[in-house]
Amino acid sequence: MNHGVNVLLLLSDWRIADPGRVIRESDLAALQPRADDVERIEAATVRFASVMNNPSPPNYFASKYSFPHAAATMVVRGGAGYAEMDDSALQDPAIAALRHRVALAEDPALSAQAPRLKPARVTLRLKDGR
């Protein structure tokens, strides 16, 4: 069972710079971006989720509620489930570096859909322009 920010990640539309191209977790895994190739991850979501923005969670429990940590883990390890977000993810240098290139903000249009929906929009910007 997913908790906290993992649910937000799994329900989010992930985009590769092109706003018309939506990818899912399986597509992200197929794309296999390396953390070094990622310029920035930008996310817009509902108000209550927009506060899950700690790029340096101090422990495993806090990491479950850190969107930057979960997004970075998804890119580096291909998922954001328990196996990928274990204690070792907090110490992974690639994840730690990428967490600080994640921006999360509220989008009032998305907040208007809550609580019926909990949408998010995630854009993955790669250094090569994609």
C-alpha cells in the first residue's frame, strides 16, 4: 500500500517538457533518464499536497511525505514504492542531488478539484532540451 506522497506521484501526469506528452510510471521507467540528465522536475498540485516540499527529509518516515525525495527516487530507481524508498534512498548521492532540483507549487485550478480528485502535473525537464 502506498502512503503520503507516493499516491500523488502514481496518480500524477508526468510530462517530458512537451506539454502534450503525458507519461506514466511505466513510461518513465522505459525512458530511463539518468539523474545527471535531469535539469529540473517541476510539479503543480493541490494545496494540501503542495506543502510536502522538504528536499532534505531527515529520516525514512519524513521521506514518505517529501515530494522532492519521492520524485527523485522515482527517476533514479524507477519507482516510488517501499522497495525503492527504503532507508538507503536517503543516503543515495544521486537521489540527494536530484531532490534539490525539484520544485513543487500549488495550482489553484487543481486545488478546485479537491477533495473529489487529487491531481498533479509533473514536468521532467532534461538537460538536452526534452
